Amino acid sequence: MSIWDDIGKTFRTGSSLTRLIYINIAVFLLISVGSIIGYLLNNQAISLKTLNLFSVPSSIKAFLFRPWTLITYMFTHKDILHILFNMLWLYWFGTIFLEYLDQKKLVAVYLLGGITGAIVYMISFNIFPVFDQIVSESVAIGASASVLAIVVAIASYVPDYSVNLFLLGRIKIKWVALVIFVLTSVMDFSVNSGGKLAHIGGALFGYLYTVNLRRGRDMGKGINKIIDFFATLFKPRKKMRVTYKKRKTDYEYNKARVDHQEQINKILEKISKGGYDSLTKEEKDLLFRESQKKN
């Protein structure tokens, strides 16, 4: 079995967490190939166009021409360290998430957290004066908003869950989530402020998701229905098998009748010798069915 067969099998049989990580890696490789081609052809426009195809723009006008980027941006990374840390956080906290909540909820939080992050990013860039000069050019990429949604959601759901950190020992997950949020979304806010705004949006959704879930309301139900619809739509249907029963010949029909009558005669003989209770369950059932035919 080749490595591609192994990857395909893992993707098909793996958890939703595995699939999310695989999709991120696949898009990263695609972006990387675009960059390599652009470099070799001395045409940076190729790599830029490839990246823009997946990046969500802050400009509402540009977004209207690329609405799919509301989803694709959260699977897009340009730098190796960017995707590495995002996938590590996704794996660690996603694993904890799946200990308490199901896979559909994980996918819903990832997608809706990312969408919320993108919306907060776009709205902020279009209302705050500080972004006036860059709103037409700015784009956002990365799974950070989606990952933070998962981090905050599970930290809110089981705040006292403990994790063992190197040199620090066991620490409750709520403090880990708080530190991650402060470091990635608050500190040095003027640096990559667009990304930090998206992080805040993702974290906000994660918190609201858990609050509503505790009240019996699943905010991800709608998007799960959409995913199920498309999954069913593209799932190959099983082919209907039509079989034809071969018609018995007169000889076969008469032989079957004789054999059946012999079986009945043996049962009746058994009753005459040992009584009705000496029959097996199968023999009693056969005798009952025969009596029903005659009634």
C-alpha cells in the first residue's frame, strides 16, 4: 500500500479532528506549490493570486466577489510555523474536546468560530478609522480563530480539567486558555491587529457556544444539517441488486411435497411415542404452521 493510500484510508476512517488537520495541510501544500511555481517563473503574481483565492478580504466589495473565502481562509496558512502551532493547538484541545463532546460539535465550533472571526475582522476594518488606509488591501488567513473557538469552548465546558505542562506541572485548562487568548489576541495588538480581531471573534463564539449548550441549545445544529445534506448528496448510492427466482420443475415441486410430508409424518410418529412435549421447538413451529394452512 502506497503512502497516498495510507493517507486516503486515514482520512476516510479517521475522526473529524484528523480530517480538519489533513485539510489544513493539503491547502498549505497547495499554497506552497503556487509559491514555488511563482518563484521559478519569476512571477510573484502567481503565488499572490493563489493565496488571494483562499484569503478572506476585509473589503466588503472584494468579499462579494470571493464569498467562499469565508470558509477557505480558516484552512489557509503561508508560513510553516503558522500552521505548525495552529495544528498543535487544534490537536491538543480537539482531543480534549472529543473526550466530552462529539465530532459533529467539533466541526461546528471550528467552522462557526472561524466564520465569526472573519465577520468581526471585516466589520472592524470597515468601521474603525485606523484601518481606512489598508481596508482595500488587507486579507486574513489562518485557523487561529477556529482553534481559539475550540480552546475557549472546551475550557468553558470543563474549566477544571487539568493538563500536565512541561516544567509547570498540572494546570487547569481554563488558565491555559486564558494565557493563550491573552498572548495571541491582546498583547501587541497593533501588530497583526486584523488577525487578533479574528481571534477575539473566534474566542467569543467558543464561549457563547458553551453557554448555550449548557442551556440545551446547540448553536451548531444548523451547520451540521448543511454538512449532512451535502455529505448525503455526494455519497455514492448502493446499486440495487435484482435477482430472479428460478421456477421449480414439476419433478422438483413434487419431490419437495413428498419430503415435507415425510417430515410431518416423522413428527406425528414422534408424538405418538413420546407425546407433544418430546418435540423440539423447530418441530413444534413446523407443526403449528402446518395446522394454520389447513384452517
